[in-house]
Amino acid sequence: MKHVRFSVLLLMAINLLNLNWLQAEDKEASPFVWVDKAAEAYRAGKVKEAVQFADRAVAAEPKNPRLHFFKGQLHNALREYDKSIAAYTKALELKPPAAIVTDLHQERGEAYFKAAKIKESIADFDAYLKDVPRQDPHHWQRGISYYYADEFKKGYEQFERHQTVNSNDVENAVWHFLCLARAKGIEEAKKKLIPIVGDGRIPMMEVHALFGGNSTPEKVLAKAKANDAAGPRLERQLFYAHLYLGLWYEAKKDFKLRDKYIGLAAAVADRHGYMGDVARVHAVLNKIKLPKPAAGK
């Protein structure tokens, strides 16, 4: 699934800090200096240090919702999801402007999902979409949350709407299949597998063929490893192969092989964005043990 990189979201949060205290005569006594230092530390890859500066900004102006939002984004970057949820919640309690409320619901919804709190994620996504209903067909994240909440009809309907704005994404077709299979059976899901043409990501078209009954797990894995793939590219291709093989085996109720492949995907989740979080959350919810890293890694 397509997603905005976290660094972009954090820079957006920094840009939201356009406040009257920026005009303070004594900037050393205002949050400005700490926000500036936090942003500088974040850009240097020193996220823990950035959080410490954000804490000082919040201490200087504790009733400023934008500062709590900023702090929440930094905790999110550290994958400290409970802390990011707490910061977003505090920001909402301080009654920020409407536009920020909307962003906070989306960000907190994603954080709730990453913390494996699925119903809470849906509630926030619903609140976000109430404010910006035009985004409903784009909101594949809510569709995935529906799957994990066992709300399969809502899930496949969400992915049908997403197809109208993202027509060449194998992942959308697969998640539609998964929800439909749980709601109406795997044969019905095969009959209504959304056709996809043009997803150039390896091995996604082979994954699509697998779900349509025209390929095998062995072919998916071979495709992921083809053309001398190596390094990060090989890892990424195998991540998607493993994730969707795990989901395919779950649809077939082969839980032993589901656990094997979801475990492999979840083991490298931190390097693969929101879909990495999906693999990790799937493992958490199903108590799947992750494989031990290879020696020397």
C-alpha cells in the first residue's frame, strides 16, 4: 500500500508550530528554542535527543496543543506508540484548531493500530473521515483495521472504494479478497478477485496470480529472489512475498504456514513502513513467535 514517509509527516508537524510565541522577545524563555533544537536533532537522526528537547518545549508551554502533537510525532518515530498516543490525546484535550484535530485523529489512529489497539484505531479513522469525507476512498488503513476487527463486510467495501482511486495496486485486491473470503468464503473471493494490471513491484503480480489460483507459493518466492536481487531490494521483495504468503495461508486456514511466513515478515517489520507494522501487529495479535536472527546479524 502507498504511504507518506514519516519524516514528511514530522516536518508537517514542525510547520504547524507557527505560533504567537515565535515573536517572543526572550526566545530562550519560550518553547521556540527547544522546538528548533528538537527539529535539528531529528534531522541529524538523534530522535531520543529530539524528544528531550520536545519535553522542554512542552514544559515551557504545557497548554499548547501543537507542542504535544510535535512530541507525539517524535515518540512515533521511536516506535513508542503508547507515548505517542498519550501525547496526541493530550493535544486533543487542549482543544486545538479544527484542522489540527483532523490530523491528530489520523495520526492517533495509526498509532493505535501500531499498538495493536484495533477498535481504537477505527474510531479515530472514523473521526478523521467525518471531518474530511472526500478522503474515504483513499483510506486503505481503515480497511486493514476492519480486517483485524473482524468487520469483514466493511473491510471489503472499503477496498472496493479504494479501487476507484488506486486501480493498479495488488495489495488492495488482496485485502479485498481477504475480507471477502472471511465474509462469504474463499471461492466467492476468488470469483471476485479485483483484476490488476501494471503493479510493477516485485513480486506483487505473482502474488495476485497466487490469490487468483494461477500461481504457487514457490513461484512467488522465486520471483522475489529473481534477477540477482540482493541487499535491501531483496529484503523488501522477500518481505512482501512473506507477508502475503502468510495472509494467503491464513485464508486457507493453514495456521502453521501462516505463522512461518508472517513471522519472517514481522522479523524485518521496522524497515518496511506501515505494511511492516501490519506484519508486526498480525504477529502480536496471533501470538506468532518471530524467528531468531541469523548468526552475525
